[in-house]
Amino acid sequence: MTRRTKIIITVFIILLSIYITKNFFLRTTITGTYISNDKSGLADGPNFGDTLILYDNGKFISDTWGMGTYELNYTLTGTELKINYSYQFGGAGYETSIYQPLFEKPRIIINKDLGTYFRKID
């Protein structure tokens, strides 16, 4: 194996490791308290400072959605979070993804285009 091939393989492994670390999570990594940075004030979503608490038993409590359950799904693009809850008109759900900026705590995307998310605080 040539030196160039070794360097290419090493760079590939490093980039793959970073991708996996930023996009794939176990339930134990995800559980905790999150706070919203959303200042857009959309009527149907979280507002600035709303909290979301994910428990390790698959349940959650949220200022926005009340109480419900969640599940994690894994795709090639990363970890997806599916939230199910009840409200006055029946059952509802919300699907989103989770990512983690380098050297920071995980974030749950609220609206990718607006740059809004729940940031883990503990």
C-alpha cells in the first residue's frame, strides 16, 4: 500500500467518524432537557425558551406539545426523532432530525430553513 493510499484511507476514516458522531445517537445520548431558540413566534410550534424533556423510557414532556411518546429511527442521513402526542382534536405527531455540531451538545431541529432548534442543556 502506498503512502498516498494510506493518507486517503485515514482521511476517509476520520471524515466518516465525524459524520457518525454528528448524526447518529443512542437513546442514552438523546435523553435530557432541551430549550428552544425559536424567536419566530409561529403559532403551531415551539416558542423561544420552551423546554422539551426526553426520558429514557420513550416518553417526553414539552411546553409546546404537552406529554407524549417518542421514538428514534435511523436512516443513512442520521437519527430521526418522531414525537407523538394528544391535543384537543385528537392525536398528532412531529418528525424531525437530530444533529450535533462539533464540540457541542445535540440539537433537535425545529425548522432547518429558519435555523431553529432545541439545544440540549443537560
